Amino acid sequence: MGKDIIPNSNSCELYFEEQDIEAFIEKLEKTYPGVQYVNRLMTHSWGQKVICFYDLDGNLIEVGTPIV
């Protein structure tokens, strides 16, 4: 597209769901010990657990438990 990529810009977010989020976090931190968190594991008022972090390319990633 001929445009500069701005890492950590927060202009968009990739979202994934994970049933066992605690195991996901353990694997994430073991594989990428320097992971840069936006927020560590938190629970929203509606009960969904989520984490938000930057991947190695500076993309904003959110992983949450499925909303039941």
C-alpha cells in the first residue's frame, strides 16, 4: 500500500477466544517471556476474562474467554 506501518498504534485489534485462558497465558509467557501487555488478565463485569498484549510486530492482540 506504500504506507508506513506504525507498531503499537492501537488503530486496530485482533481478537481471539480461548476456553482455557490461564493455560494460554502460561504458554505465552513461556514462549515469549518479554511479552508487552496492555492489560494482564482481567475479568469484565459480565464475567468474560481477557488479556491484551502486543505481538512481536506491534499488533494489538486481545484474547478472551468465550461469552456464554
